[in-house]
Amino acid sequence: MAAVDKIAAAFEARDAEQFDKAIQRLIKAVQNATPEEIQPAVVSLTAIVDQLAYVPAAELGQIVGSMATMGTDPRPILPTLVERACNVMEDAARFAELYQSLLGEEPPSASDYGAIAATIQRFTDAAVASGMDGDAADLLVQAWFGGDGCVQPVLILCQWADVRAALPQRDRLLAAIEPIRESLGNAEWLHGLLLVLDDVVLTVVDRTTGRGYRLTIGGIGDNFQLHTLLAARLIGRETMAGYPARARPQRWSRRPTARAIRNLGAAWSGSSISSTFTASGSGTRAGRPTFR
């Protein structure tokens, strides 16, 4: 895919302007590509995502995650995407802790992109004064404001049971999510998907009748959902709360659990956050790291 080659060339040249233009070409090219064309492109792009700072990685990573759903197998790229998601959430938690320690107040909302410029200035100045490297401090700011974008590819792919079954570093993901669940929206959604049970055998007993059922469940994320689906599947000919006693279609019990995960297509451009970090000059955004 020619667009992938242009992204790779811009990356090797550390040319942020051409890199952004190549991403836009990629978005258009994917619309007419076949799964067989998309698969190697996804693998190649994931290797580039792994070498980007968090904000540009978030933009390209979201595209890669969406492309992976259109390829032939998303599992080969999972280790890299999961590693980046863990890293960004851990760094976002570190940023929040250091921000409060250095500045004596809570950090701005991670979705308040209008606060990025002031946060870069205040936090990096305070961090450098405390002995931290300036680029390291900037990457922590990027983790806070770009964290949702870096988590999103894993979130997208975890809507599929085969991906959840192959997911590496599940325990680390859960541990990284916990401190920032209320700060990064996609981390909260991912937490719900990581709790989903797939192909688990249960014995269900009706307390009133003593009737027992042995069944396998999949795509179940919480007790309320389990109760609702069991009621639908096991109602049989009995009447429950006045509703007509009829079994529901089997496909209802096989739907994945991710509640109402928002449309991700609009995030491809990443315009709001990326433009804030973008500045003239090769390989830098607002004088800060784009490539690492």
C-alpha cells in the first residue's frame, strides 16, 4: 500500500508535516483496500506506532486499530498495542501524581484540549526545576492528554472474543487502568471489556423449582446482563412477570458486551489534540518530541 510507504518514509526522515499528510492519504486508501492488502499494512504501521511519542502514536494507533478489524487477523499486533496502552496509562497516572505534588492542585481534565498549552508550560517548568528531563516531562503531559487515543486501539479490538482470548498482559492492563479509570474515558470502557467472560461453563439453578441448567456463556460482562440473558434464554414455557413465555433468538445470547462504545471514525483525524502539539520544524510538535 503506497500510503504506508509514504508514512514510513516520513517517519525515517523525521518529517512531522509529511507524516501528517501521509496519514490523511492512508485514511483514503484504506476505504478501497482488501483485507489481504490491509493485513501487512497494519503490521508495518504498528511497528511505527511503537516508535512514536504518545500524541502522534494516538492518532496513527487509532487508525491501525480500526484497520485491524478490516484485515485478516488482528492478533499479531496485540503485543505492541497492549504494551503501548499499558505504558501510556502508567505514565498518565504518574503525570497526575506529579502534577498534584509539584503544583498543589488537581490536573485539568484529560479531555480539555484547550488546557494543553498552559499545562505543558506549567508542568514542564516545575518538573525541570525539580530535576526531571524536559522531554520526559513533556511525554507525561502527552500521556495525560493523548492517553485515550493510545488505549483506543486495544478497546476497539477487545470487542471480539478471539482477541480477548489472545490478549497479553491482562493483569498489567487491569492494574494500569485502576488509577486513571475516572480520568481517561476509554480506560473505563476497556476495564468493562476485560471483565467479560467468554466460554465459561455455569450451572444455573432456579431456586423455586430446583431445576438446574448447565450452560456455556460468552460475551457476558456483569451480573445484570447475565441475569437478563438467562431469563431470556431459559424462560421456556413458563410465564415471568406477565411477559409472553417465548424463547428469544439464539443470536441474542451471543452478542458482545461492550455497551455502547462510541463511533470511533471521527477520531481518525485527531485534529483537536494534534494541532495543539503541532509546530513548524522537522520532527517536533510545539518544540516537543514527536518521534522517540
